[in-house]
Amino acid sequence: MNTVDTLVDFLNGIDGQGYKAYKGLRGTWAFPDFALHVDHVQGDPFAAPSRVRVILPPETAALEGDVLTSRSRRLGVASLLAKRFNETARRTMVRRGSGKSGLIEIETPGQEVLAQTAVIVGEHGTVEARFRIGLPAQGRRVCGRAAIALVTTDVPAVVNQSLRAGSVGHQDIRQHATTNEDADALRAELAARSWVAFIADGAKLARRSGVDDRPLLGDTAVPFSTPAGLTAEVELPNAGTVRGMAIPRGVTLIVGGGYHGKSTLLRAIERGVYNHCYGDGRECVVTDPSAATIRAEDGRSVAGVDISAFIGTLPQGQDTKAFSTPNASGSTSQAAAIVEALEAGATSLLIDEDTAATNFMIRDRRMQALIPKEEEPITPLIDRVRSLWETRGVSFVIVLGGSGDYLDVADTVVAMKEFRPSDVTADARRVASELPTGRKEEEPGSIEVFRTRRPDPTSVDPSTAKREAEIKVFKKHSLVFGNETIALSAVAQLVSRAQTLAVGRGLLLARTRFMDGRRSVSEILNLVTEVIEKDGLDELDDRKVGDLAHFRPMELAAALNRLRTLEVCSTEAAEAGF
Ligand code: ADP
Ligand code: MG
């Protein structure tokens, strides 16, 4: 058995040798309170740090039984422990030589609570943390003494202070567990009651800044207040009765003056597809898990998407039943985003005027009079939302301060004033009947069938000259896949680097296991989702690196659809759907 004593002897023995001598650390070392697994040793002190795992048995982790009783609870606890590990490591870490010597780092969750692989809490209370350490060097030589300090002092200190229930605090752990369970229960109510989203009274929606996702604190933060008319109550397993605003399925508009909180509300709804940690302010803001944010993204590529429901004959006669371009316009990109989202299974679409193409959203009476229909390929969304809702059951939440024409097609209208919502549906009906727009509805035809797309596997190539598969993420919105870099900054519901990396590995899995030229995009997305549901995120990377987080079919589709080499073959769908 490799004990701490043999570890110390080993490190003393290689002191002063070339850095490669560290390779002998690979394997499992038994510490008094945990097992340390060294999975991969870095090649030199400046390279990516070494990958290790610690596994704490239930006796040492000391989690109370009631925080382990459901998957939701365990995920809430795991996310908290990963954050604590990160905070403690940052505090405790000591620089112990050249390059990355002494480093201790873990992939840290943000405000969202996702299934992730950095810290895993098992059903019986085992806690596993996967992280990276920088093995100490002097120049490029092994520094035995510093290495002993790192692995026998620094690492155990971080582990003991952040992964053991006694030092984290049972109360805190329980709060994170039950908050997460309540959020899942609340989201489960949405389908049962035919709601798109639920926003609890008192929720804090505003964020600290555009680059800081933590809640805005202090007197300036106006808590959410439920408007009469849209009030609902839900019974939660832990928190008891929660009151809030329920947005019914159908077509909902969020209107109001500029700077009155419309986009902030929509943003909270968009993030409500995920749970939020205790203290975030959005713990009880939940949304249809299959809601997708749609925005214009001019310049993106599009591969064979059937946008004919929105865009007719283009100036140079391009086929809009299988529309491809390396450089989409605002309106064609937004049309493609809607069809791609539906293909990935979206049942609610979220749109903000701030990030939409005006000519895709609306054409008013005067523009209809000036530009004849024959010269305008776009059928604006306003003429499509009713049929998408009525024939396909797709709900909309649309932020729109600038065009009252949409009042004609809305089921529910919420007005934001000084960050407080009110239900103005009745007023909106009255205004709509008193002031007819005089615009003509365009092409109220069927929208039931979209063409099926089948990806050509050779167009999805993860390899480079050096490697069979190269998947990397530098920043949250930039995914390296083979020789391509997929730009994801318009994908609003990607929330962490770990999620983007998991999407990249999901794309690799899709390519190697399921793309055969015959399977459709939606079939492939479903197959990947099934694999992860059944076998977990480790199925995406058997090296157990600890840098992956859960994603939805929509995010996987978003990456595939933005891969510039993607080619598809498209055929008429046999039946309604894709
Ligand atoms: P709109 O879309 O209506 O123009 P935004 O949602 O962009 O308005 O909000 C404008 C500003 O007000 C933003 O800086 C936002 O962070 C802030 N804000 C939004 N909601 C609240 C709130 N409930 N409390 C405090 N500040 C808020
Ligand atoms: Mg706005």
C-alpha cells in the first residue's frame, strides 16, 4: 500500500532530479482521511498542471443523511463544496517554485447549479473532488521538500477545510441541498400547470454588472413583486408555499419604458432553465427546461436550414427550404435560430427586442404599402407566432417596447414600470380594438413541417494534424473543435466554461457514435442526451478530469449549427415535425 510515509520517501528520493521523475507519483496514495489519486503528471513546471482526485469516504466527509436523499440535493451539495474548495485553495495556496509550482485549482461552478464533474457527492455520502496541482520545481528540477509541503500540508488543508461537512457547516450544506430540490420541484410544476415560467415574490433579478452574475445588493435592488392577475402559489417540499407570477403558455409580451427592467426579467427567465444556488436571488425563478433564447446573429454560418416559413424567394434565388450561407443577415440568422431551436426540441422561445432584427419582428402598414410583398422575402414573426403556438404548441415570451402591433397576437401582456410588473392584458386588448393597425397579415399558411436535416459526418471533423481529436475551450464562448473555432457568444444559455467543454465533447460523441449520414440532427441530439442521462458526464471523457458540466440538447445543437464546415443533406419530412 502506498502510504503518506512512502510518498514522502519517494519525493525525498527524487529531489533535484529531472522533472520527469515526478511521473513515479502516478497511482493511489492512502492518506489518513482520504485517498489521493494521481491520474496524470505534467511534463514540466510550465505545462498544464497535474490532474489528481481525492476521495473521502462517508465517515470522513460526514454529510448528514438528509442531504443525500435525492439527486437534486446531492447536486446542490456538490456545487457548494466545489465553490468552497476553490475559495479555500485560493486562500491557502503557496507559490512553491518556478512555473505553476504550488498551484491548486478546481473548475468552479458559477451561480447556476448544474450536474458537474469537479466535485461528486455519491448516494452513500462519498465525496470525490477532481482538481489540478502544480508539482514544485526549482528551475526544471524536482523540488522534493516543496512537493512534500504541497501534497502533505497544502492539499490536505484545502480538502479538510472545504470538503468535510464539519468545517463547511451542516446548516449551509442543508440550505444548498433543499434549495436545489425545491427548484426542481417548482420546475416540475410548470408543465403540470401549463406555465412557461414562474418568478417568485421577492426574487432578486438584477445582477451586479454585465460581467458579474452575482445578485445586485443594497437598497437600489428592487425585489420582484407579483402583479395581481398573474399570481399563483406552489407548494414546495422544503420551503412550503411560494407565491409568485406565473407566465401562462401561449404568447406573452413584456412591454414598458426603456430602462424599466424588461430585459432583466427576460434574462432571469432565460436562465430559469437552470437552478440557482442558495443566495443567488433567483432560487425560485424557473422556466420550461426546453426554453430557448433566440437572437439575431449576423455573420454566422447556416447549414441547410429550412427557413421557408419565414423567408421566401431571396434576391439571387437561394433555396430557403435548405438555406446555407457562410454569412447570414440579421433576419435570416434569426429565422435559422428559431428553426434550429425547434429541431432541438424547444417548446418555448424567448426573444428580446434589444437583440432581434427589426425587419424579422415586424413590418407595419406603411412599410407594407411602400414595399410590395413581391419585393420582400420576409414574413415577419408577428404573422407566425399564432400558428407556431396553435399548431405546434410553441410558447413565446417577447420583450417589445417599440411596436404595439404585437398586441393583436398576444395572450398575456406584462408591463414593467420601475422594475415592477403589472398585468395589462385587458388594457392591451382595449387599445388593440380601439386603434386597429391596418396592417395585412402576411402568408398565414401552414408551419407544420420543416425539412429534416442529416449531417454529413465527414463535415464534422474533430481531428488536427497532431491529434485524432482536439477539443478545447479558452473562453466560455469559444470552442475549439479540430481545426475550427466555433464562436458561441450569441448562445445566451451557455453559462460556464465547463458547460462549453462538455458541449464540445458531446459533439465528439455525436460524431463518433451516432453520425452516419442517415440519422437526423434531432435523432442525434436525443441519442447523446440519452447517453449522458444514463451514464453521466464521465461518458464524455473517461479521464475523469473534472472539468465538465451539464448541457441541454439546445446548447449542443447551437455548437453543431455554428460549426462552419457543417454540411447536411435535407429532405422533406415524412410527417409533421422534422
Ligand atoms: P429595459 O430592458 O427595460 O430597458 P433593463 O432590464 O436593461 O431595462 O434594466 C435597466 C437597468 O436597471 C439595468 O442596469 C438593470 O441591471 C437595472 N435593473 C433591472 N431590474 C432591476 C431591479 N429589480 N432592481 C434594480 N435594478 C434593476
Ligand atoms: Mg432592454
